[in-house]
Amino acid sequence: MKRIAILGAGSMLLAAALAAIPATAGAQGAEELTKKLLFTAPMTDDGTNVPADAVSIDACLTGATEILGTNFFDSCADQATGPVPEAGKTPGYLQLTDASEYNSGAAFLNKALPNKGGIEVTFAQYQYGGTGADGISFFLVDGDTDLTESGALGGSLGYAQNKNFDGVDGGYLGLGLDAWGNFSADTEGRGVGCPEDYRAPSYLSVNTNKAPDNVALRGPGQGKEGYCLLATTATDEKIGEYTGGDIYGTDFPESLRSETLADAKRLVKLKVGDGDHPKVTVDIDFQDGAGWTRVLESEVPFAAPDTFKIGFAASTGRATDVHLIRHLRVETFVD
């Protein structure tokens, strides 16, 4: 399915598609099919094996030893605020941000991968060493997109829009691993044109309220329209206050982040099924000995595109964290 078929008719088509999802809609059982590896990126080496179609926007490889300039996966030696991994030491990480304020980074694969019968993506994420902002996003876009820029940063985590910046071009699905807590909120201009059932809950539509340490999914969007909230682990339980606002809880057992790199590893698995309204699941291994924990289930209002591209993004504000990625694996399902 091409991007124009997904997004070209604007919010009326989006609203109709969302409203048409039947209560029993679901995907073909991807577990019944065979997984086929499409792409893998350990991100642990010195940068000599970066794919030709990979694009960096202020992201770096901690194992690299040379500083090459803009749009290269080069050394992190000049991005070393906070308890970052030692620069030039392997095995390393993809570093999206250090712990400096108002920082951001993104990395994309600007190469279309085939979707045969669903998609499964696994990776390790690390958020630690600061005061908890903002978070990490992973996103899928239509394969016809020339993926060279992220969406709005801050609470939009590089996927969704805000009042001043467009969301990611050709957006299909955005997973937010949201330490600070705004990705689930329809504030700052997110979720424009979305039907009522796919808007953030009212308690997260207040500019000063947030749900920290939660996982959320946002759906298709283009420009400043769409990117509707599909699911969130945020609850309506008020658990505290901060300057000017309320803090709400989240519905899973462990934190997405830690104080130290040694304790920060979380494995993430995103699975998108097949069909007109694909089922989406998110599982996290919190490295607590319990294995995979299902944290979210949802459906997307449109079939996934026939080809797709992938990206990561992260950002900091006045609050910060170090944001790292490792061991990316992308698979599809075939008969």
C-alpha cells in the first residue's frame, strides 16, 4: 500500500478508517509463519561497517575513533556530557544523545525493506544518567519516503508533530519509550485531526500534566496532521505533582530507565501483524529475570505499507538522560 493511499485524503479518511476498525479485527497470526531476517545492526563496532543507506543526524557510535562531521556515524568524543560510554572502546553503542541539555539525535535506514506478512523489530535501549528526559522513539515509515529527517523532537520524540514542526514524513507507526511523559499527551500540537477515540485522555490534554516512564504507540500521520494516539500504558492514577502540573502512573512493573549504564538495559520487541487492521504488540524484557512482559496491544487503522523504512530518535530538554541503542534486528514473516 502506497503512502498516498494511507494518508492522501487527510483527516476525513483517517477518521473513517479509525472508526471502521471492528472490535474483533486482528492480524494474521505471525506466529504461524516463518521469520525472515531483513536487517541487523549490532552498533557495537568502530563504525567501519555502517550500511551505505544509514543516515545520522547528530547520532554517533561510541566505538568509533574519528570525528568526521555532520551526518556521519563518527566518534562520540565531542558528545561526552554525563556518564556516557568510553569513546573509542568496543563493543560500543549507537549514542543518540549524551546528558547535555536541549540535545537531540536521530538515525535512519533510508533503504526500503519488504513487508511480506508482518514485521518484528527487536533492539536494546538504554536511558540513564540524567534526570529522565525525554525518551527514545522507534518508527516505521512508508518505504516510498525519502527518510532524511525526524519529526518534531521534545515530547514528540522525533515521530509526531508539534505546533512548530512536522511529524516524520510518511509516518506509519511510532513507538515511544517515554521517560519524561509527554508522548502520550495531545499537547504541543500533537494529534491534530484525530477522532475522539484516538485522542489522548483528558487528563493528558493539559499542558502541564504528564505520565512519565510509559510506553505509547502513535499511528499514521503526515505533516501536522494525524499521528493519533493508538495506545498508552499511562493510567488515570495521579501519583504526584511537579511544578505547575500533575503526574500520572503507568501500567507495567518496571522503569524504562536507570541511574547507571550497568542497570539500564531493556530489550524491546515490536511486532506488527498483517491484514487491513494489523495487530501491534510491544513486549519489554526489563532484565529482571522475568523474561518478556507484554506492555501494549493495539491495532493500526491502515494496512502496513508493502515496503517500509526505519528510524530512531531521542532528545533532552532542561531534564536529560543518556540515550543509547544496540543490537537492532528487523524481520518479516513469510509462508
